[in-house]
Amino acid sequence: MSDESKRPLVHFSPAKGWMNDPNGPVFYKGEYHLFFQHNPDNVYWDNMHWGHAVSKDLMHWEELPIALFPDEQGMIFSGSAFVDKRNDSGLGKEDSPALLLFYTSHDHKTMREMQCLAYTTDGKEFIKYDKNPLIGGKEHTPARDPHVFENKIIGGYSMCFTTEKAVVFYHSTNLLSWEKTGEFFLPEYALQGMIECPCMIEFEKYVLMMSMDVPETEFNKLPKEANAHSRTMQYFVGDFNGLTFTADKEQNEVLLVDYGNDFYAGTVFSNVKEKILIAWMGDFSDEAKAVNTEAEGFKGTLSFPRKLDLCKTGKGYRLHHEFYPCPKGEDGIEFVSNEEGKFLSDRIISESIKENGFLPATNYRVN
């Protein structure tokens, strides 16, 4: 823990105010940049901004001034970041590619959600695109959390975001003008509910992760190792044809990114070779809620970064997690261990990590 009795030492938390989803983790101009859903004015969800922090090593973070403020189009909901190396958007400079921030504008009065853009060429000052929104929306119709990635199948770029029942895909050649190309609807065996925060990851196959607000009527679909709770992350392994995602037919069971209570809205750094995952430790469990950080002026913590791999097992492809990097104390002793059968605080990571990912994220304590 830090000098503040309830502030974590190796998990990022805001200096003050509320934090939830991590947004747009990216490497830009020699630093890891992390944006996050943020209410700087109080310790509860409201009035969403994009907070901003940077790090050289993914352990020691410096919080910077707020990147994006609410405007006449609404609050600033979740999204992603993308470095426009080829300057296809025309928003960069000759000696400095633009860092593009794709986000959802949420009008809380009409419940209209639109996909918008901001950009920077120095990593500090952010300009909202003057032709926002990139993709419009309808009143009382969820459409949120754009995730942008390079399309290596047909060229150009793809964006996916969630509607109430599907993940929709769009394509662009300039990162500004977008056309719809497909939809992915949840299979019958999957957890059903409100979908948020999609994330497409390319391995030897593609993985589509998403966060879910799951009703209790769906709890019977959860794997027996999982804690029954309403907010979770599930994923699908499959193929991307440049237009849309298709899950493998062999997958016929729910696959969870994490089996604990407090792991939500996970996303990966968009331009780092390793697939580095970071998520919101949402304080959904009774144990986490009992740690009252509000009295110290902040609420919300992010998970420690994890390196993801896709491994082939007897049951099919599964995500495999490792801490990245493994933190060490001043005496050189590791806080945690990645070795199978060794203790991670008071919880064992066993052989099942290769098939099922991490067991409960809640209540991990550094030694």
C-alpha cells in the first residue's frame, strides 16, 4: 500500500475523484499513455471525462491534466486510441504522427450515443475533431465504446462498438469516414445482457472480448469455477474476414477473461507487440466495497497489467495470462509469482491458468 492507508501501491488510481473503465492504452512518444473514465468532482459515477496518465514502465504512473471534457454533445464515454503512423487522417504533422482518441459522446437527456474523435500531436494538448460525430446515433439506442484497429485483411482500418445486443463493425481508409460492414450477435450459449467495451485482438486467430452486465437469469451459464456476479468479461475465439467477426463453431461454452468479481472493461495497448491487458477493478464484490477509499477522496482502481497469449488446449483455444512486468521491491524480491503452483498472495495459480485464465481477481494483495 502507499502512504495513504487504502491507496494501492502498484495499481493505478486517480489522485482524486471517481475512475472506472480504462480507455485507449497506447505507447506514444516514448511513454505508455493511459486514459480512463473519470469524474474529477466527486467519488461517484457522473459527468464523465477522460482522465490521463503516463508511465515509463507500467508500474509508476504520473497523472496528467484531464484529456477530454464533456461538451454540448454530452459526456465522454469509453473508447480507444490509435497512432496514425501514415497520417491517413491528415491530422498529423510531418515530424509527429497524430494520436487519435475515439470515444462515445453520451447525451444523458436524450440517451443518444455517437462516435467521435479527438487528436493530439504532442500527447498533451487534445483537440476535438471539428466534424464530429464520425458516426451518428439515435435517441434511447445504446451504441458505445469504439475500438479501432488496423485491418490487415482488406487494408485500411476497422472500428467495432457495441449496441444492446450485438457488436457492429465499420471500415475506413482515412480514420474519419466510416461505413458499416457487419455485425456479430451473441450465440445462444453465450452470456446475454448489455454489452460494453469490445476489444479485438489478433493472435494466430482473432479474439473478441467484451464486458457484460449479466442478469441473474444467466448465472447458470457461468463456469463452475467462476464467482456468480452481474458484471464480467467474456470472450470469443474465431476469424475476422475484414468485414466482421465469426466465432469458432467448436466454441460452445462461456469463456471468461477473468473468474473473479472485480475485473471489467478490459482492453489492450493498441500498438504494443505484446498484448498487454488492463481493466477496471470495479469494486463489485462485498470485500472490495468494504475498503472505503471514498474517505480519502478517490474511488476506483485499475488491474495490474497482464500479458495475454492464445494457447491451444484439449478444449480449444484459451487465453493465457501473465503479470507484465512482474514487480519487484527495493530488495529485489518479487511481489508476485507467475510460476504455476506458486502463491500469488494467498491464492494459488494452478495448471488451470492455461485453460481458464486467472482465478478470482478480487482480494489479491501484494506480499
